[in-house]
Amino acid sequence: MKNIRDLDLNGKKVIIRVDFNVPIKNGIITDDKRIIESLQTINYALDNNAKVILMSHLGRVESEEDKKKNDLSVVAVRLEELINKKVLFINKTRGKILENAVNNMKEKDIILIQNTRYEDLDGKKESKCDLELSKYWASLGDIFINDAFGTSHRAHASNVGIASILPSAVGFLVEKEINSMLPIINNPKHPFTVILGGSKVSDKIGVIENLIDKADNIIIGGAMAYTFLKAMGINIGNSKVEEDKIDYCKELLNKTDKISLPIDHVVSNIIGEQARIVDIIEPSDIAVDIGPKTIKKYQEIILKSKTVIWNGPMGMFEYDLYKKGTSELCKVFNKDIISIIGGGDTASAIKNMHYEGNFYHISTGGGASLELLEGKTMPGIEVIK
Ligand code: ADP
Ligand code: MG
């Protein structure tokens, strides 16, 4: 896989596909982590006398209303502050104003182009990797760098489209994500434990199928545990269940004894208002987190592991009352365990609880990291290979 260091950037127009898909509330960026993470690659290009053309999507654009909501200009302002340099924002995704601005660039200049998904209003050109659009964007630059890990699992014009035309490489963020995760997913040190939680079995089947043979233990929590428990004939009360996945869970439980399920539970009748610890779930109970005995059992399995991959919180961590399962598991991780966190909610749970330091790698790409865990190849990376 070619890296930005492998290309001569001197005096070149370098299109960098970054991930500036930041959360924005009332016109204010509420978390600029993604902008900060792009700085290493942008600064490297500037240090090497490139003319830097930045592209990113922001949210989804399906209407004129969405265009207003997902205007990238706020990111240009924030980027300017962070990088301490003028960023020329072009409020267009094509046309004379953009072309003139690019033609007038000097070395070490930065241009940010408007949200690539503005092109989706006209026949989904960005998201469907339209050839004309890809050629047009490619015509603006000499070199393409993909540093948007979070969209690398999609074949869009602003990554796969341009990369299939221009000499291309990955940036530092993409390189770090791939190098931190792939060797571990493909070649874990044993004992190897996979922790799965979150809301749905159906979201995690791909991960289960890819890792079940390699894993020594599969620990299950979150809402998905209750579909498994129901498959075993255990009463789950009003807990969340996926009826159409019960047969899948039954088959899996018959096939393997690697799977651990909760042995006690935090339950409530009214979400957010109570937390009772039970071994047996009553008909009116909703299970919202794993219980203390389960926590202890899972902690012991984690501590015996050399590698742990974790996707999906153990409970409804958004409520303080129900975050203990997730936070108590976080506590036992340490630098002797090679650990990977995939999934957007799991990563944000860990960050909100301030346990980032306990883990080896927390992926920045929610859906993209899941696809790596599922063993899939990513179009945005393959095109560069
Ligand atoms: P990720 O984004 O890390 O892949 P998911 O999206 O699969 O994780 O799951 C996160 C969601 O799962 C959270 O919103 C959380 O509230 C929910 N969840 C966890 N445990 C339960 C439960 N027992 N009942 C209902 N929802 C749950
Ligand atoms: Mg999620």
C-alpha cells in the first residue's frame, strides 16, 4: 500500500480526501477530533511544498435543506485556527470559481472544497462514483491522497473515483488504522477474545462469522445477548429481541462452546429511572446492562487474554445508571493486552468514560472498522493497492 511519503509532492496539486464529517449543532462544531486527526497528513503535504486541495463529505445531502445544514464552511474556519494558516473555502463542488482558485494556488496554499455530497442532489453523483464527476475532480490535481478512513469502505467519486485516475497513496491516518488493525485481526495472539455487544445480533453476524474460528472466547453483552438467551429458552421479559435471529443464535450455540452469555442482569421497568440487579428476568423487566457476576466473569476472561477485539457496549451506556457493565470491563484493560475497539458507539462510550488510555487501538471509523472486523476489503484502500 503506497503511503504519502512514497510520492514526490513538491509543487504538485495534491488532493487530500479527509474525513471532516464532524458533528455540528446550531452551526457549531461540537467535536473537532476528526479535523485534528487530519492535520498530520495536511502538514506533511505543506512541509513538502504541495498545493493542498481538501475534499470531504459532511452528513447526507438529499435536499436543499440538507445543503444548508451540511455546509462545510464552518470546518474551514476551525481548520484555519487549528493549522494556523489561511484556508480558502470554495463554496462550490465544480465550476469556474473553483478552477480559477486552483489555478492560482501557490505552494503551501490550502483550499477546502464544499461538501462533496452536494453532488448527490444531481443523481447521487458522489455516492454512485459517477465517472464524469471523478474525472472532473481528478482534473483539478496531480496526486490523490486518501486519508478518510471512515469512508474507505465506500466506493465514492471523491475516493475511489479520483484514486482510479490519479497517482494515489494513503495518508497517515488511514495507514495507522490499517496497520493497527489488520495484522491483529488476521493474526491474533492467543488467547484471543472477541467482545460483542450493542443493539443487534444482525449487525454483528459478519463479525461473528469472520472471527469465530480464530477466537478462543466470544463474550456477549448488550441487547444482542437477549436474543441468544431466548434461543436457549431463558426468560428475557420485555428485553429487546430479534425474533428472526433466534434460529441463527441456536445454531451458533450448538456449533461452538466459545460463547459466554450474561448470568445476571441490570433490569428496569421504566428506562432511565431504575436499576435492579437480578439473576432471573421477570416478564415485565427490560434488561439494560450486564450484572455484577457477569462483569466479574467477563473481566477474568479479558485478563487471561493476549488479544481482545471489542465491538458493542455491554449496556445502555447513554444512561449513567446502565454504564457500569461497559465501564467495569474497560477498567481491566492494560497495555499487556493487545486490544482493538471498533464501532462508533463503543469508541464514544470509552472516550466519554475516559478509558482511552487502557487500549491499544480505538478506531476512528465506525462502519469502516466493522467492515475490517468482518474481513471485508475496502474499496477506498484496494484502489490504492
Ligand atoms: P457500535 O456503534 O459500537 O457498533 P451498536 O451501535 O451496535 O455499537 O450498539 C450501541 C447501542 O446499543 C447503544 O445505543 C446502546 O444503548 C445499545 N444497547 C446496549 N445494551 C442494550 C440493551 N440491553 N438494550 C437496549 N439497547 C442496548
Ligand atoms: Mg452504533
